[in-house]
Amino acid sequence: MTGTQYDGPLLWVVIFGLALGSFGLRFLFLGVVGNRPMPEWVLRHLRYTAVAVLPGLVAPMVVWPAATGGEPEPVRLTAILATLVTGLVTKNMTLSIIAGAVVLGLGLALT
């Protein structure tokens, strides 16, 4: 939506709606469930939430990066491969992120 500015009542309706939705999700888990024990199957599924959400956020930026106009780039694909291999070998998220960042930085500097 290039060239469109949102202001006035529509902007405030959207902000208020997002605030209510965010509060509602947090209240559901903290206010309603609170101190009650959750079933084991719910806890097992909640453990995988970050593992499922993070790749969903990162994958489009790797496969269709805005920096290249949406075209896949070998440097970025190599960086994600380095990140995945480092993660599988070391089981260390921080080291995996650093490995991917180093490969991306070196690849972009050399091209």
C-alpha cells in the first residue's frame, strides 16, 4: 500500500483491536488457567510452540528476501544451511545463530 497513510479513527480502531486481541490471549493463559495444572498433552504441545513459530517467521526472509526483490540468493541459503547444520551438531541455539550470521556476513562481504 504505497503512498497510503492511515490516520484518524481507522488507525485507533485497529490499534485498539490489536490491543484487545493481545490482552485476550495473555489473559486466557495467565488469568483463566492461572495456577491450575494443565494436562500433560497441552504442556507437550506448548513446548513446541517456539520451535514451530520461529521457522515460520524466518523462512520467508530466507527464501524470498526483500533485499533481493524476492529472489532466492545462494548466500542466504548457505547461511541457513550453516545455521541448521550447526544446530543439529551442537544443539546450541546461540552458536547456531552466530554461525549463520558469520556465514551471511562473510558471504555478503565477498560478493
